[in-house]
Amino acid sequence: MSANGAVWGRVRSRLRSFPERLAACGAEAAAYGRCVQASTAPGGRLSKDLCAREFEALRSCFAAA
């Protein structure tokens, strides 16, 4: 398998596991979504690292799942 094929194989593997990981991390995904939604609501301002704590919790959960 070429180097490019190996990369796409890893990407496909991660995409296949996404539904299970999302199901396992539903609370973290919801918390991150609420933070982003509140930041983009009228009058809200989404800026870098505004939801970093929630994102890091989601990222950690995905890595552990």
C-alpha cells in the first residue's frame, strides 16, 4: 500500500469509529455544542479558545473512547 493509501486507510478507520465515539461522549459533545451556540447567538461573540475547556473535554473523551 502506498503512503497515500495508508493515510486514507487511517482516515477511513477514524471516520468509521466516529458514531461510537460520539455516542460514548454525548454529554461532552452537548456541552461543547451549547457553548458554541451561546457564543454565536445574537449578541454573542465566538472567539478563539472561548470554548476551549469544553472542546478539550470532548477531545479527551474521544481519545479515551
